[in-house]
Amino acid sequence: MSPKKNKIRLLATSAILGFLFFVLIKTFVLDVVKINSSSMLPLLKKGHIAWVRPLHFLYNKIYKNDIVWVRINDTDAVSCFKQVVATGGDTLWIDSAFIYVNNQKTDINPFLLRNYVLKFKQQKDTVLFEQEKFEDRYLVDDSCAYLVAATSKKIRALQGKNLMIEQQIEKNNTYDENTYAHHPKIKWNKDFFGKLYIPKTGDTLRFDSVSVFLYQQLIKNENNTLDLKNGKIYINQEETNHYVVKENYFFVVGTNFSNSIDSRQFGLVPKKNIQAVYWKKG
């Protein structure tokens, strides 16, 4: 074989090996993704990139408080970053936009943002925004009232500084059609939600003709049919009041809590839809 052909063959082999090495690293070690929403502010900013560890048979553990790259559902390719707040076996509810897991009130991390209205006596008093490093605020009306997203720590620091502070939340026991489980008899909204048990593999869920709506998405996603006829429940054409879960599930939220679309809207996330775990900012 001529030296020229040897050189071409060597280059081709090197290119193939390099490509295979790249694919192996991307699949099993580290990958990079673009942040496509503002739901994880202030930790992750839209348009930036982040390094993630892909989930696979060698690395597939997901823990509470992990930030994950998750596919929202099986019907489209939309993925986004969210934080895991409850895992299989947990019971979660939300009261006044505060999260409770297994009877414990929890802020999932110190970055969690909620919406507040800050009302100043005079316009000049808004210098406080610069002093406290508020990046975004929106004028509500002409009476020096502003809508801001802030951490609990920052709001505590504002107490006693000559302004009125009001948390901006939905009303309790009010049905929001955009909120999981999307049924008028389950009167939940993004700020008052649950109680909801997060299922894990092997759990037997028992329900009636109303509570079945909490898990109808799960049942259908696990390749079953679900029908309600005359107040009776049929799974795969058989009347029943229970279901054995096949997969582990998670409840995820955005740290920009009051301005995030997450499990409060799209429901429980099966493990198969979690693609990677956040490693660090790019």
C-alpha cells in the first residue's frame, strides 16, 4: 500500500476513533445542554449552557434536591431543567407557595424565588432596589407598587424598611384548570396543592371515581386504558379500584417558583423521562 493511502487510512481511523470517543463521553460521562427557560433562576439563566451527567445503566441514581434535565412528556421532545423535591414514597403538598414533604416545610434551596408586591411610600424610596440588588421588578400601578421575585432571605432583610410587603399567591381551595390533576373536583392551584402521594415501583394505589384523576396520567403512561362509566373505574376493560405501579416517579419544580411550569402543571415525572443530572454551569 502506498504511503499516501496509508496516510488516508490513518486519518480515517483517527477520525472514527475520535468520533466514537466523543459519543462515549457524551453518552456516559458529561454532556452540555442549553438552558431554554427562566424557571431555574437565579441559579440557571436562559440562554446559558450547563454541564450534565447523563443517566445510564452505570449511573442512574436520582436524589431529592437534584437538579435534573427532564423531558416533560412522551409526546414531544421538550426538555428543561427542574429540581427534584419529592421522590417515590414521599407525600407532598404546597401551602401559600411553601412546599411540604412528609410533614416538613422545606425550601428546596436558598435560591427559591416567590412573587411579592413591594409598596413604597414615595418613588425615591425605590433606591432600595439598587441597595438590595434586585435585578428585575415590574411596576404594578402608579402608587409605587412593584412586583418582584425574591428569596425568603431577601424578603426578611426588607422587613422594617418603611415599605409594605405582600406575597402574591392564588386563593386557597380554588380550582385552576391548568393545575394537575386537571379536574374541577380537585381544587388545587400552583400555590395551594395536594396532598399528593408520589408513587414508586410496586406501590398499590387505591382510589375512587374522583381520586383516580390524581393518577390517570400515570396509568395511561404505563400503557393501560382507563375508563370511567357510571361511577365505576375500568383499567384495561376490567372494573377495579386499585393499580400496581410499574415505575418510580418524581415531583419536580423550578426555583423561580412563582413563575415556573413544572409538576404542578404537567404532573408526576417517570424516571425514564429524566435524562441527566446537572453538574455545573458552563
